[in-house]
Amino acid sequence: MGFLQDLKKLNLNWNKIESLDSCRTMTDLQTFQCDHNLIKVLDPLVHCKKLERFSIKNNHLTSIIPLAFCISLEKLNISNISEIL
């Protein structure tokens, strides 16, 4: 999905998404919602340096460490992440 590299906002809520691999090329993404999906891994987001707002409520996350690379992140919603140890 290289043609999406200029995308600024994206809402993928309630889509049964399991992977964020297609986000690797979305380097200009600023606002991203992907609530109520089946996402476990956030590694592809390390390329989203301009991400300012991110909501990933009600998923199956195993770690939020990759978000440390989102240096512009101002607002984060990770409600219901009881699976993370």
C-alpha cells in the first residue's frame, strides 16, 4: 500500500483486522483509530514518527513497546489491554 504514504487520518475500527503490516509505509499518518479488532503486534508503527493520536481499544496486544518509537504521540487510548503482562 505504498500509495497511502501521504495519508494523515485513518479509521479502521470494527474490521476484524489482525495485522498492521500495511501501516509500515504510512509515514505521514497523524491520527489512527483501530479499536475493536484482533491486533496483537504494534511493530509496524515504529515507522509512524508523525503519529500524534492513536486509539487501539479492545484488541489483543502483547506489547506496547513499539509505541516508544512514535515520538510525536500526544494522545493514546489503549483501554482494555488486560492481556499485556
